[in-house]
Amino acid sequence: YYLLGYRPTDETRDGKYRKIQVKVNRDDVTVRARKGYYAPLSEEQERKRREKEEKEGADSTSPLLQKAFDAPFQLESVPLRTSTYTFDAVNAYEANVLLATEVDIRNLAFERQEDRHVDRLSVVAVVLDLESGARYPLNETVDLRLTDKSHETYERTWYPLHREFTLPSGTYQARVVVLDENSRQVGSVTHEFEVPELGGWRVSSPVLSDVLDDRAEGGMPLPLPLARRTFAPEGRLYCFFSVFGSTDTAGGFSLQTASGREIFAGPTAPIRPDENGRLLRLMGLPLDGLNPGDYALVLNFEDRSTGTRYQRREPFRIAP
């Protein structure tokens, strides 16, 4: 990576968000750079911030987490991965968005207490609106007390952290920082995503998962949202989605290799409303016998009242 610095022409200390755009005069490179920064606070604003932290009992981890948060690159002492899912609208302008983060626990400094693996994670996350600069923060601690069986499972699948946000339509950047309290090691990850316009016909973010959550609302087991997209060549791959803004939608699917060769397909069929009038569909695809490699689940939709068609391609990987 390249670490670039410059002196802004606007030196006003007002704490406001200022956008940055980085361009490179080459066509064979990809730029992944921060979209902006917050100007320094004025002396009065800084004093109020310190007073607020003291009043709220800010602890000694804050500077370490802040340093990791401000780093221009991802920190990998605690490996993380994250993804987002946009679900139903809560009003005409905002939707429920799930931030699914997974923590690699293999290098965490667990302490053995009786029959448990014990550690504590400090988690700081900010979802940033890249247009307006609005921030949606999260700051919490997670106590881990894992049995031997749970510890073994999460070594394979990583430990999930699911947090919900209510966000208007727009383009966002999520940055998540996790501190292992026992070892003081830090990991961070950055993820950009979009929340679509909520009016009219749309489909929720499809959930691809090999784990069913039997605690889902309504008693119907639903796929557990994951950050990973790698699955073993066994069992079933579940896909779940919702359709909004239409009462007459049909859907079909095709499982393809990364090159587009079709392995098998499901016929286009109407998506029937449930007892609450919601258009939902849950599918289970067999993974047994698939060769390791890259694949895609291609979902096709048609609003039969208007003839509008929509296709969504969901890539994933099969690995032992």
C-alpha cells in the first residue's frame, strides 16, 4: 500500500466530515482509499469531548481502538470479515440493515476457567454515509465463555457478531475494529455497501448459508446470515429472500460455475404470499459432489404485473 499525506487548504477546526477522492493516472490499478475524514475539533469542542468521556468512564482501551480505527489499512492481528444485508423497510426512507461480522478465534488469548474458554472482545464499529458524512456508531464488549464443542466449531466457522442498523438509501462504508482484551491484539475490516431506493419493486439481500437458525421469528427455521461465502462440498446451501412492492412476482434460479456453465436450474414459479401477505422464498440446494472452486447462484425475478425483470448473481466458493 501507499501511505499518502497532504495539508488541507481548509484548516477550519470544526469537526465536520470532509470528502476525499483519490485518482491515479494509470488504468491497470485499483484505488481503495478512505472516502473522507473528520476535521479536528476546536479547543472548546475538544474540551467538551474529554469531559464527556470522563463522565461516561472512558477506559484505557479507547486510544488503542481509536488508533486502529484511524489506520489507513486493515489490521490483521485478529482476522475479521464482514458483510451486510438489507431487509425490510421501517418507513418510506429507511431500511433494516444487518452488519454480519465474523472473528477468527484461533489466535485469541483464551483463558481456561473450569470447562470454558474465556476472553473478552471490545468492538467498535461505525457505519458512515459516504454522501452526507452521517455516522452510525457502535461500541460494546462481548464476553466469550465457550465450551470445548463451541470453541472447536468457531475455529472452523469463526465467531459471529450480528448488529442491526436503520439506514436511509445511500452508499455506506462500515469499519469494524475488534480488540482481544487478553492479548491486546487488534483487528479491523472495512466494507462498502449500498442501501437501495425503497420505493417500488425490490428484492432483499439474499442470505446464502449452510446453517439454519431454528430460533428465527415465527418458528420457521431460516438461514443464518454469514459474512463468509465458502462452503464445504456436503450438505445443503440455503438461500432466503423477500420481495417487496409487488403482489405478483415469479422467481427462478440457476447454479453455475464461475465461467457461466449451468450445473442445474429451478423452474420459474410464482412466489406465494404467506399468512401475513409477505412474499418469501426459502430454497435448499445440494452441495454434495460439487468440485472445489468458484460458483454463482443466479436468481431471476419477474414482476408479472408490469413485466419488469431483475437478475441477481450471488458468488460463493466450494472448498474442503
